[in-house]
Amino acid sequence: MSLTLPAGVALPVTASALVLTQQPGNGDNGGQGEDFGKSSPVGFLVLILFLIAVAFLVRSMTKHLKRVPASFDEPAAEEKPEVEAAEKDEPEAAEKPAKDSSATKAD
């Protein structure tokens, strides 16, 4: 597969590539003029807005973290009665062996 351009497209593409790859002239200094490194009032305003947004996010996060319990483990005292009640309700079902249905299906 060959990557050749048609004649009508090759000249504009080549010319634009040459223009874009030129080094800056004497007047540009590569973007490091007298205003290089100085911030604008708009940049300062954006910085202040970001700081305000971060303050609100921290405030919201602390509110949510205060609602989180210290531990997610359930107390052992509450767990025992539920387990004992379940065992008392169906002691016969736990003692009876389960019938193997695979033996009846094979016959």
C-alpha cells in the first residue's frame, strides 16, 4: 500500500507543513516577550473559584464522613439470638439427611 498524495493536494499540504515548521522570527522570541510569566486577572479569578469549590467539597466530605459509623462489624450480642432462633424453628430439617436424587434418575 502506497501513501502518495494526488498532485492537487500535494502542493497545499507541503506548503502548509513548511509554514508550520518555521522557526519564529526576531520579533516573536518564542513567546517569551515582556508579558511572559505574568498572570492575568482572569487566571486569578479562576484560581479563586477553584479554591472556593475545593472548600465546599471538603465541607461536604466532612459532613458525610461524620455519618459513617466507627465500625461496620455487627455486635456479637445481636447476632446470636437470630442464629439461635433460626435453629429452634427448624431442628428437624437439619437432622434429616437429604435424599440423593441422582440414584433415582439413573434407574
